[in-house]
Amino acid sequence: MKKGFLDQIVLSEEKIDILFKQDFPVVKKWIDNIISTFQVDYFTFYTKWYTNGIFSKESFFKNHPEVINIRSENRLFRKTVDYLHSKNIEVGCMLHLLIWEKETWGNEAVLGNENRLKNIVPENIELVMIDPLHSLSKGRIKKLVEEHLTIFPEIDHLLFETEIVNCNLLKEPYDQWAVLNEKPLFETLSPIPSNFSFQGPSIVNNQSFMEFTSFYERTLLEAINKTVKEFNFKGELGYVYQTNRGQYNPLEIVTDPDWWILPWYYFGWGEPATQQKIDDLKLFLTSLYQQHRKVWYIGDAAIAVDTPSIEDMFEFCRASGFKRYMACGTPVPNMGLRWLGIDNERLRKANRLYKRLYSGS
């Protein structure tokens, strides 16, 4: 099972990461520390999360000068990719598709402000959720993918995330879809309990809402797949989704069997982990793996740091025959992605755990 870490090079609050503001000698030292501590096969970096980490010539991107890679016009990330490849370590990019900076995106194709994310970006940045079915959004997402493949054609994987932070912002496009497809309107939907204990009651558990989100995500991914094939990209492709979002089937979204499906869930993040929740998630992942062999689970490393559940899920993935496992965050003190409130002592705890977990095959 290939093992790696997810970090980022985008502008964010320094309390969750400072990697974006380091020059290459510091980044190299950070990498050397990680690969000497853990047996890793790859690194994945958010290069487009809620803000941008890649120097872009597109007007709808904000090139923040605080981000060293942007200031260097992508030379920093180029050196990072080359250095990791020289160590026979894969490198990939993760792109969040639905949240953008309002300043450069503008007002068109916007569903509303995404204020729930204000605590992880500098306070002067206003984030918006875009309309995924608007032609402007589709065109800009295509340019986002094209730019990555043009600048970094040798990356080993390209992953796409469509996390819904606030489903209420999807009311307008949902209602338009509902009218065309004779489905109930958004205001008539009520929270529905899930069959899985790790998923709470939510509007997203309504069958019609799941059909809608599956439709627009499938539309986005099929367009991306077409763009990627035009570039003859040889790396791995994947769809990242939140398993607590509802009981929808990701196989209704990922129609290409060559794509990886990357479910994520972090036990202890917001509510305590229970064995029932862990067992329910295992059941869900087992069913998914039986239908689609390319399952790449994203577990916790520096988000909640509930170490018993981390170890349980890691061993489950290995025993189940999963080919890849990704840890979200980098469990090293002082630098690397970690969530709000995760101090160095908890990172040291995660460090000791992953040192043991990643030392095996």
C-alpha cells in the first residue's frame, strides 16, 4: 500500500500552516525531515484550495505575493517536484473546484459568500461558492486544469475536490434542476437521518438532492476528464469526496473506471469517535472497494488526531488490500498543515503513530 501526506502551498492563516511562505532551502529541509522519519511514497499538495498557490496568468486568480511559489512564478514548486522525483517520491496536486476568492472571481456565477471558512484564510479575504453548472464556472475550471497540466505536466496525480461546506447555497441551481426534472423544491426538503452512524441527519440525504449533486459533479468530472485526455496526461486522476455528506453513491459521479475515488473522514473532528461509526465507515468502504477497486482513503494525521481511530482505519485499509492511503496534514511540529487547535504536543503524538504505521509495507 502506497502511503503519503497531504499538505498545501496556498495562502492560509499561519495557525494552520506556514509552508507557503518558505523558500526552497527551508522546504527541502522540511522534506528531508519527513522522508527520514516516515517511509513515504508520495506527497500531495493543495495547489488550489480556497485560495491559490500557483502563479497564474488568468485574471480570475489572485496571485498573493505572500506565497513564495507565486512570487517565484512557480519556480519553488518546480524545485520541490524535481527534488521529490530525484528521491523517487511521487508528487501530486489537489484542486478544490467550488470555493474561490470573490475579489478576482467577481459577482457572476456566484451562489453566495462562504463565511464558514473565514477562520482558515486571512480575514481580508472574502470567499464565495460558485455555481457549478454556470458556463462561466465550467470555462474557468477548464482553464484551471489546463494551466496545471501546462506548467507541471510531469506531476504524478491530479485530484479534484467538490466539498460542500454549506448546502443551502445550492438552493438556486437545485431548484432550476428540480423544475426541469419534476423533483421537489429545496424549501420542501427536510433533514433526513442516514443509515450510517457517522452521518448525521441532513438535507443532503434527500434522494432528489443526492441526484442533483451527483449530476453536477459528474458533469464537472466528465468535462475535466476530456480536458486531461487532450493533454495526454499519464498520471493518476481522482475524485475527493466527504463521506459524511450523504448516502449518495460516488460511482454515479465517477464514470471512468481509471479514476481513483478518495473518500475522507476524520474521527473525533467535531464529535467523539465510536466503534459503531468506525465499523459503519468500514462497511461503506468495503462495499465501495468491491465495486470499484481504485479506492484511496484519506485519513487523519493533523486534523483531529484521534489516534485509536487513525490506527484502526489505517490497518483496515492495509488488510482490505487498498493500494493507497493518504494522511491529511503533516504530523511534524512547527510547520506543515494542521487544523485549528492542534498544538505541537498532539502533532508529536501523531508523529509517533505514523512513524510506526508508515514503517511497514
